[in-house]
Amino acid sequence: MGDVIKFVRPSLKEKAKGVTLCRSGHHKWTIDQRKQFDVKSGKLVTIRRCTRCNATRTTLD
């Protein structure tokens, strides 16, 4: 006879865990303070990073 393996199904809450918001375009943007100056264009740049999925967005100041 074989061993009995217990089957555990993850809940929907654990399965989604913040990813569905970012897929729908609802990111949680925070300002990244590490890099504030763009060397190529010579201008100040604000880099925003999503706290859930680490996507980046840049804007010129």
C-alpha cells in the first residue's frame, strides 16, 4: 500500500495576495530616494516604485 498524502488547497486570499490590484492598474506608488538625477538628460527625476510588485515609473521634475 502507498502512503496517504494530505491535499491542502490554498485559499483565494493567499492565491491573489495583492497581485490582482497591480494587474488591474491600481499600484501602490512610493517615491524611491536612491536615484534622483538622470545623468544622460541632466535633469532631476522622480522614480516611483510599487510596494507590491516593484514596478517603476519615472517623472521629470
